[in-house]
Amino acid sequence: MADASPSMTTSALTAPQPNFWRRTQHVLASNPVSFVALGGFVLILLAGIFGPLLAPYDPLATNAAVALQPPSFAYWFGTDQLGRDVFSRVLVATRLDLMVSVAAVALSFVVGAAIGTLSGYYGGWTDRLSGRLIDTIMAFPLFVLAMGIVAALGNTVENIIYATAIINIPFYARVTRAEALIRRNAGFVQAAKLSGNGGLRIVAIQIFPNALPPMAVQASLNLGWAILNAAGLSFIGLGVRPPTPEWGIMVAEGANFIISGEWWLALFPGAALMITVFTFNLMGDALRDIVDPRKRT
Amino acid sequence: MDRRSFLKTAAATTGMAAVPFAKVLPAAAAPTGVAVVAISQTINSLDIHRKGTNRPSYQIAVNCYDRLVSFGTKTMTDGSLSYDYSKIEPDLAESWEYSADGMAIIFKLRKDAVFTDGSPVTAADVKWSLDRAVSLGGFPAVQMKAGSLEKPEQFVVVDDKTFRIDLIRKSKLTIPDLAVPVPMIINSKVAKANATPDDPWATDFLHRNTAGSGAYTIARWDPGQQIVYQRNEKWTSGALPGVKRVVVREVPSQATSRALVERGDVQLAFAVPDKDARELTAKDDVDVVGSLIENCIYCLGLNLNFEPLKDVKVRQAIAYSVPYADIHKVAGYGQGAPMWGGKSTTPEDVSWPQPFPYDTNIEKAKELMAASSFASGFETTISINLSLASWMEPTALLIQEGLAKIGVKTTVDKIPGANWRTAALVEKRLPIHLENFGGWLNYPDYYFFWAYLKGHLFNSSNYDNPEVAKLVGETLHMETDNPEYAPKVKRLIEIAFTDVPRIPLWQPSLNSAMSPKLEGYEYWFHRQLDARKFSVS
Amino acid sequence: MGGLARFQLVGSRILQSLPALFGVVLVTFVLTRALPGDPAAYFAGPAADEKSIQQIREALGLDRPLPEQFLLYLRDLASGELGVSISTGQPVIEELARRLPASLELTIGALLLSLAFAVPMGVLAAMHPGRPIDHACRIIATAGVSLPTFFTGLALLFVFYYILGWSPPPIGRLDYAYLPPDNITGFYVLDALFAGDIETARAALGQLLLPMITLALFTLAPIARMTRGAMLQALVSDFIRTARASGLNRRRLVGQYAFRNAMLPVVTTLGMVFSFTLGANVLVEKVFAWPGIGSFAVEALVVSDYAAVQGFVLSMAILFVVLNLLVDIIYTLIDPRVASDG
């Protein structure tokens, strides 16, 4: 999500405080929604880890005899046009969807942070060059850039991850650059410099950790967006290869069946997708409350 | 927006004001004079001869132009209309005859035929139009060549109303090929007035305008949105359409199309998916017409450039591993005709397509695999065209399962529509793939010519067999009543049975869903909208 | 800050954006060339032979080396030539001129709708932080952004068109029975109102409503979240505390002082949200058969229609740059402090 609040970039001017855990407890206690989000997150994580073990059917096995069955006791979420069990597919897809979003976000996190801190700390040409690069990415309609990348490189899981990561880099780069700019003249950085530490070392040890909290917030919000992005790519046919179960593809394909009354094809993966993105977004909010208490007053 | 495009937009706006639309007209209360049609693809040109004109645009050639001759119309058992391949009827030509030596056809043009601007249709117009069809290259030239119509010199103006085609060979394909959409007759006076030295065939003008004598003119074209046909009151080649106007809307989402026709907001949803066809058949307020597409087969192509697929035993094993009935049920929703389970390995007649003598028989498939040089199986890919994913994807997944049972491991590869042609037909580099070729001219030898001869476009399997080449060469131009014809074609089909470079799955049908009030829907081999007989009660 | 300084600021902003625009042109060029399709083969149409494909390749200049192609493309761009789209057969510039207003009408409409709900939600939430109303606002906004737009769109279509029949048939910007109004702004609703044609305006708005709601749901969250955050900050700022201490009426405090200050960061994000919404358009347009540039771009990309993809991306990039410039200018107008770090 494109959410670059100016207040966020200047938040947590100091390193994480010792009362971090207390505040976490406070946030969770005072905000039941965050508590729900945490619970949801644990559930999703469990589904991601144990999904393939729990699935009642083979998510890939077709059975033409039971094609397009509505939800029943045998098939909780019904079956699709090939007679595959929708529940099993939704469950098994959790791992892939989590993997895509986490990998994409991690990648943009690392690359964005590197670009941002270096350009913020060194300034000059490094800054200008990376600034132009970031501007270029930002000037693209982001979803179309992702489409172009996947279309050009081919639709594999890796390429979907790369595409999603690339379009997210600017957000991280901007956040870290702002942090680095503020801190490069701060006392503790000057002190480190005087005691003979090299530039890269200072960036890695003094500057980067300070940029972490706002970036973590961004990352958490981004996770949901990454899943939606992959789903959108699936909708226009640039998703993962069949028959791999993936929520986006399932919703996209199921969407064609809504008018003809087979609502369960799109609804259940859609709900899984929504709950996951929803959880990530709420977590992001909670995380922000923890690292940036001023927002909560 | 720059000045130029602004002026163009302004011109378009005033142009549309001239269309006498009722200003406010609730859709449900559409007057009987209008039919609204939903199509799922976009029309990208008004000129079928232009390079890059896509298939949906062929309907312009059908509805706005006439040809020398046309196919007849027959009523099917379900009451729907279909073109009749066996009957050639006059269109702009009132009569035609072969010269004494049989090497020329002389056409007499109808005296009363006029273009939309009122000028008479002359032999000079016919020559200019056919010259254009063979000179601009690309698909039109290829289609003309199929009828042995290759060079402008073949087309001769005898007098104002008499036109002659000199033949380079006697062929049964020539006359039918004059009835396909491509050799449409253009008003050459109008076209030439809009031609430039750089563009002698007025491709730019005819891309945006029509200049024909057909049943309709174009009242409006909003690319990417709609085309509006206006009845041509001067049309002479048939009974005037029963509607004054036909609005063709481009609706990309097929779910939306279905909703539109179910709710009565469009009178016709052209070419609906098989699933919708099956379900809408059950509804009272929607009629579904399903027409078997002649000379067309959905099939599984096995590329002989790949080592394991060179082995005929492997190909036959694959043919026995395919779960035909399941595929037809879940991917084709039971529409169309099965192409498996034939009784005998030698064909009884020359009907085409006809079921191949294969069925799902994993035991037999395993035996054949064991007897082949790839007894331990192999790995490869099944490629599908993303634009046709609605039937290709489920089909591929079921085939993948079947193949896994005989030790062939596959991954499904989705190829975007634009690359499909290059990959499958031009470079012919897809090992196992799905294919949907259909021939416009309804003869088995014509199908074999395109799909079983080395180097020919739709032979995506790289199949090469000298006997097939020889038989096709002999039968392609031969009249079907020639006593040698049937035995040779039967032999062709028999070879296709045993060699199976292409494994037929089913013969598809073209399904359209329409309001019971709409009449005159007609199926054509070109699978595009023909609105010439439309009326709305 | 004087007029000259402001003028210089705008000038330098435009100069600054040039490298990014060039980057967009270059990246798009490389990306389209990397697409696996062969436009010449596609353009030649079905059943064309190798010879005619080669002819087209030469006619389109695709047989030349890539750097040369790029220079030729730049030359065409300099003269305002964007080429002809293969898939629609129309000059790209005409396509964009026709389709951009459709997309903008939808996007701007959605943003306005979203603002109308999100800002009050954000303010309410900020005034009662941690209360049920805060959580409710958060849940509604987050739920909206958690759904894929194509899913929301189809679901709305299913309920409001198919089942209830309240919404007009989803066949583009105007039912076929209506004539598009004379082109003034390119926005059908406004143009029809200018022409005094209430009936057509209502019809156009009817077509617009469902896609607009779909998009608005998606943009609710960022705007509401931003408003809430900015409002919270404004409420604890020194001058509000002072004002409160001096006994200023609460409604006036919130409505006038805090709210105005909170709007600054909201305006800055709006630019970002706008471009983000234009991107989300791509999917919504497909569902509603909306003839905008998003659906055009998707089709073009799928068939490797170089000219169309390049034209689309370039126009979006220019739009984005202009938009950011506008946001900056508005910002400096509201808050003179900003000019110093321009």
C-alpha cells in the first residue's frame, strides 16, 4: 500500500526503546482488533505449514464424476469444474501465497533498504542516481509494470516474486533514505566516524537498525498488497502455472462461474485471500502503533 | 490531446449526431427495428484484406459486402439456419459457366446490383477487388490461392457486366473459394478516389470505411466498444434484413455477456462458452443454437521433432491414455461431437471429421509404451493457448493425469495468445500441445492439406509422410464425384488413424445464446456474425 | 516566497522529472522488446506465409538492430508520433485521447466518492481513538482494501445487476440507446450536464456507479488511515493544546484548526493514491467492459502490441509527473514552509 506518511518517516528517532514489550502488551490489550489479527496470523501460519497434511483430498486429483458440486459434508467448499476439492486447494494454496508475498516483500525490503541507506548516507552521485532509478519505477503505473515484467520473463512463481518486489522497492528506499539523511549527522554516527569506523560499517550498524521499525510497518502492510498483486496477475492470465493451487488464480477462474451460480468457486479462495490480506493489514496497523506510539496519542 | 486528434474526435462527434438514434431509449424497450449483439472480441478493421485484421472483423466483409457467388442456406433439424456448403447460389453474379475447355469461368453480373452510393456494380469493380485480394499478401492471398486464384492476370473484364476468371488449373475449390468472405466486391470508384500513390489499394480508407453493396453500412464504429450496422435499403442480393439497425457491443467478460442475454439486455450473445450454452439451453427465455463447426477438430498435437514422439507406438499409447469422455464432459460440457471410439481402423466412408478408433484404455496404452523404445517413460510439456484457456486448460490437466499413468511426466505451459501462432504454427516447437484448426472449405483433403503436409501452417506436429503428400496432391483439386476420390481419401484417413500425429478429442460447436424474439441467426463456417437475415419480433 | 521563486520551483520540478520520463521510455522499450511474442507474425494474421511476415517485419522496422529501433522511436516521439496499435488498428494517440477521459472519469469519481467517506471516517476515528468507532472504521477500511478489485466488481455486478436488476447492463460508458454528449471535458456525466441533458447524465452516472464503488472501496483504507493519523497528530500539537487551554469550543477546534492542518499530509498522499487507483483500474475496466486505457493496455500487452504499450505507459508516466507537480504546487500554496526543501 502506498502509504508514506511524513510522520512515519521521522518516527522512532531513537533506537527501539526498552519498554517495547510493555507497549506491545499495552497495544494488544487496548486494541482487541489487533489481538484478533494476531490470532488470525497464527492460524494462517499454521495452515501454511500443515496445510498439505490436513487437506482431506489431493488438491490436484481430478474427478470428473463430481465436477462442480456445491459445498457438502464430503466437500466442505464444493468442487471445481474438474472435480477437485476446493477446500483442499484453498488450504494447500496458503503456503504458496505466503511464500510469494513474504519472498517478494523480503526482497524489496533488502534491496530497498540498501539503496535507501546508501544514498541517504553518502548523498551526492549515489543519491542522485538511485533517486532517478526510484523515480523511474514510481512513474510507471505499478501494476502494469508488474504485468510487463511477468509477460516478458514468463509466468513462473519466481518472476511473479521479482515483479512484485521491484514495484515495491521505492517505498522502502524512500523510508530508509529519509532515516539515513536525518541520522548521518547525528551524534552517535559522528562518534562512530571519529572512532575510525568505515562508511559501510556505519551504515550497517548505526543507520540501518534505526530505519527498521518504520520499514517493518511498511513490510507488514505490503504483505497483503503483494498477495493481491499476484492475484491480479492471475486474473489477466499471468499467474502461476496450472494446476498449482493459488488463491488468485482460483478467484480469477471462479469469477467466471459466479453468474452461472457456482459461487463457491470464487467465494472460498476469495475469503481466504481477504482474511489473509486483512490480517496482514491489521498487523501492520498494530505494529505501527507499537513503533510509533505518537499516532495513538 | 493534440490538435489533429481533437479535430478527428470532433468530426466523429458530429458524424454520430447524424445517426437518427432516439435520444432516450430504455434498453428493455428496444424497438423492433434494432438488434443488440454482444461479442467478446474486438473488431480492429473494416477491411478484411488489410494486414493485421483479426477474425472478428471478418463479419464486416460478410455484412457490408457481397461476393460473386454465395453458399445456400439450409434449415437444420432443430429449426436453426445454417449455410449450405453443397449449394452455390448467385450473389452479384446472376449466372456463370465454364468455357468449352474448362479453363475459364465466365460470370454474368446482375443488372440491378448497385453499391451503396447508387453506382452500378461493374466487371471493373470485380476485377479491382479480386486483384486487391491477391495483391495485398498475407491471409487474403493465401486464402485466394487455396482456390487457385493467384495472379491479377487471371481476372479479365469482358464487358461492363461480364467477367472472366482464367484458371491455372481445374479445381473443385475455385467456386467455393469465391463464396468465402475474402473475395468481396468493393466499389472501385470510391476506393480509387481515396487511394494515394503510396497506397494504391486504398487500405487506409477501407480500413475505416466500407464501400460495398452489402446488406448493411456502418453507421458508427467506436473501436474497442461497438459497431453499429445500418440497413442498406438499396441492397439487391437478398431480402432486406428485418431490422433497421444492429448494434454490436464488445463485452470482454463472458460472464457479463451471459448476464446480459439472460436479462434480455442484448438479443444475441454470439459464441458463448460451452458451459453457458449447456446451462442456458435449460432456460425458457433464452434460446441456444449450437452448430457443429464443419471440418474442425479440437485435437492433441504430438510433435514429431521430439524424439519420444517420433515413435508411433508412443503416439498410439498416448492416444489410448487420453480420458476422452471426461474431457468432453468437463472441458467441453458435452457440446459438440465425440471424435473417439471409432469402430474400425479402416474408415467406412469419406465423412470428415469422423471418430478415430481410440478409446481410454490404460492397459493397452501401457502395453504400447512397454513395446516402444521409451518403456521407462519420459518428461515433456503440454502447451496451451492462454486465449483459449477455457477449454484447453481443463483438457490439458486431464491429459496430464492420463499421461502420468503411462509414465509420461508433463508440465502444463500456458502461452499468451500472441505468441501462440509463432510457437505452435510458425516455429512448430511445442512438443505436446492442443490445436483447433478448422478448414473453411469443407473437404477432408483440404483439412489434410493444411494439417498433415510438411511445412504447412497448421501441421504443428511436423508430420511428414510422402504417401499423404501424394494423396493430398491428387485429391485436393479433384471433383468429389470422381471415382478415384473416395478410395484415396479413405486411405488418407486410415493413415491418420494409425499414425496419429494429431489425436482428435471432439468436434466443437459454435454456440450462441439469443432471445426467442430474434430470428434469422445463421451459422457460417467462418464463425462470425451474419446479421443479414435478422429480424426481431 | 515570491511569484518568481514559485515559478522557478515549478520549472526545476519539471526538469527533475525529465530523467525519470526518459527512464520510463527506455525501460518500456526494453520491456516490450523482451516480450516473447512476434508482432510481425501476429500482424500478418492467420495463415500468412513466411514471406509476408518478413515484409511486415521490414515495414514495422523490426528487422533493424534494437539501438536503431530505439533511436527511431525517440525521433517519432519527438514529433508526437506514437505509432499505430496493431490490435485495434488505430493510431495510439487517438486511442489514448478517446480512452483516457473514460479512465479519468472513473478514477476521479472513485476518489471523490472515497474521500467523501474516508475523511469523515478518519476524523471520527481520530476523535475517539481506541473506541469501538475507531475499530469499526479500521475494519471497514481494511476490509475494502483486502479484496481483489475484480472479485468485488463481479460480486457487485452479480448482486446489483443480475439478481436485483438495479444497475444498468455493464456494457461500457453508456447504454447503446443513448448518444454520447458533445465532447467538452470527455467526462460523459459532466458533458451531459453541460448540455442540459439530465437523462443522459443520469444514464452515464448509472453506468459509472458500480465500477466507481468497486474502486472507491479499494481506496478507502489509505485515505482513512492517513486522515486518522494526521488528525491524531494535529490534535496533540502545541497550538491545539494552547487553543484548547484557552477554552475554544471543541467543534470549532476540530473542524477548523485541527482538520485544516491534518489535510496537508492527506493531499500529498492523494497523488500517490491516484496513481495507485489508475493502476487498479486495469482490472475493474475488464470486468465492466469499460473502454478505458487500462483495459486497452492489458489487451495490448497480451498480444505484444509494442506501440500501444509504450504509448500507454508513457502517457501514464506523464500524467503521474504532472499530478505530482500539481500536488507539490497545491502544497506550497497551502504551506509556505515546504518551499525551502524543494
